[in-house]
Amino acid sequence: MTDLMTLVSDLRRPRLLVRAARAGLTEYSRARDLRRLMRVSQAPAPERALSELLAEEERVEATRRAGDASYSFVRHIELLIAMMAEVRLLPRPGAA
């Protein structure tokens, strides 16, 4: 779990993407948005969701960096929003 938190906190993305994602957190609905983003009928546990979101975000980031025309900034922001929200659901180290 801590590894997932470390991976997310170590991400370096353009400031504009991060700011847009933070702004979108207020409208995030796990039941609606996570299922749609992950293309599943039931939202998985936060650990599994975050792991899969990280992998997908890496692919989208690689597409962005390559300058590929298939890059979707909307999807990228949605993934970042979901990642930020899922991190908040992870148990905190030392919390009992």
C-alpha cells in the first residue's frame, strides 16, 4: 500500500494537468467515474483500482510525451482525478 502512495507522490506531471485534476476532485463520484474509467461493472478495492489506474496513466503519459495525436488530455485528467481520489481511500500507515 505504501508503495502505491509513493508511486503516486513521486509522479511528475505538468502543473496544468495537476491543477485541473485537483479542481475536478470535487465532482468525482467513485461509483460513476471509476467504473467508467476502468470499464468494469463494479468498482474494485482502492488498492487494485489505484494499481490499474497508475498503469493506464503511465500509458497515457507516454502517449503525451511522444506527441501522438491519439493523446486525450481529458482522459489523462480523469485518470489523475481518480488516482488522487483513490489515494485518499487507502489506509494510512500507523492508523489503527
